[in-house]
Amino acid sequence: MVSLHIEHPITDLATWTTAFTAITEIRRQAGVTAEIVRHPVGDDTYVVIDLEFDTGEHAHAFLRFLESQIWAVRENAPALAGTPETKILEAVHLT
């Protein structure tokens, strides 16, 4: 399992949530198997998103999509208020 971890400031949570929800089917088609969205307690102007994928290739491909088709087009990311920070993470298997 591989995670695409994303953090970024937003202008307002309601607008961001609407935009995020609008691409639910695109995320599914891209191989997202699970997702969790959080924000810091008391701060609804920052989001932390973890998207789970079966493969690193799917995670990298979806990150490229976000960079070129979503974050680069203001209409597709209306609440984005800064540059997203991303990491692709893999699980550590403890024995």
C-alpha cells in the first residue's frame, strides 16, 4: 500500500470540500482505494489529505494529474491558497 500525502492552505473549507467532492469519481478511476481528509483543530484554513493506492505508479500518476490539471488551473482549485506540499509514502512493515 502506498499513500499520497498532501498538505496545503485553503481559503475556505466549504469551497474546498465542494471542489474535492467534484473529483471523487476521477480519484476512484485513478486507483484511490481509501482517503482521509483532516484539518488542524481550530484551523479550517489548512487541509491534510491522505490518499491510498495499491501501487506507487498509481500514486505518482495521480500526483502528476493534480499538479497539471487541478492545481495549475485556478477554476479547478478555487480554494487553494498556496503551494501544496506532497509526499508519496510507503508502509513500514514491523516484525
